[in-house]
Amino acid sequence: MALDKKMEEALNEQVNAEMYSAYLYLSMGSWFEDQNLIGFANWFRCQYLEENMHGMKIYNFINERGGRAVLKPIAGPETEWKSFVEVFEQVAEHEAHVTSLINKLVKLSRDISDYASESFLMWYVDEQVEEEATADELLSHLKMIGSDPNALFNMDGELKARQPSANVVPIHMNQAASE
Ligand code: FEO
């Protein structure tokens, strides 16, 4: 069954929302990199790539269903934050917002009896549970750390371990390759 036009438009909006998420996290990563917190920068770069993948999955789905992914301008993300906690507060708020967007898409798919879209969107419902939990966890760790630089460096070290997916260029790969 061909993709309903209303659903196609709504999914295209979600491609844009996922690409905006990617852009926002890349911007946050650059902010951390500027402060030499490479573990945090690595975490955000992995997050950027994951959001890109979220957008591309929807892009593919639209095209597979006989619609057309139409790319819209991506809004400019913030570039400055007052504190580490403020960054992660925004991440947590943003992920809660994305969850509400996914929920609206699921509702639309149910309203128009588009079971293929509903089934496809369940992956995002599950993913958002994980995304929100991770954001909340990192935010609470940062709040606990407060102004203790040793704890912050430890957390930065832990975040360095996050692995990007196979088709991704890890942060500082050029330096690693030349060592
Ligand atoms: Fe694609 Fe972080 O939600």
C-alpha cells in the first residue's frame, strides 16, 4: 500500500528533526572539544552519527514505501552553553521532545490504519526509551560531579570508550593512525 501523503509529510518532518538532532549534537561536541574534553566530544560525535542514521532510516523507509524523501533546511543549533550541566539539560529536554514527535507519528499511523508505518515506528519508540535514559543518567552524573575536576576527568575518560558504528570516522582518527 502506497504511503499516505499526510504520513509522508510527517515522516519527512521527522527526517528533518533527526538531522537537526545530529547537528545539535555535533555542535555540542565541538564545544567540548574546544575545552579539551575529548571523551565528551567523542560521545557527542557518536551521537551525531547515530542521529544521522535515525534520519536515514526514515529517509529509506519513505522511499521504499513509494514516497519521496524531501530534504528541508536544517535550523542552526546553539553554539554556546554556560556549563556542562546546561548542555546535558538541553540533551535531556531535546530527547523528551523527540519522543513526543515519535509518539505523534505513531498516533497518526494508527489513525489512518497504516500498519507498516506503525510497525516501523516501534523501533523509534524503543530507541527513545534508551535515548532519554542515557541523557538523564549523564545529566545526573554531571550534577553529582559538581565542580570536582578529578571526577570530571574520570567521566571524560569513560566517555572516550564509546564506539562509533563501523562506517563512522572516530574522533582524532588521523592522529591515532599516525601513532
Ligand atoms: Fe533520534 Fe536522539 O533521537
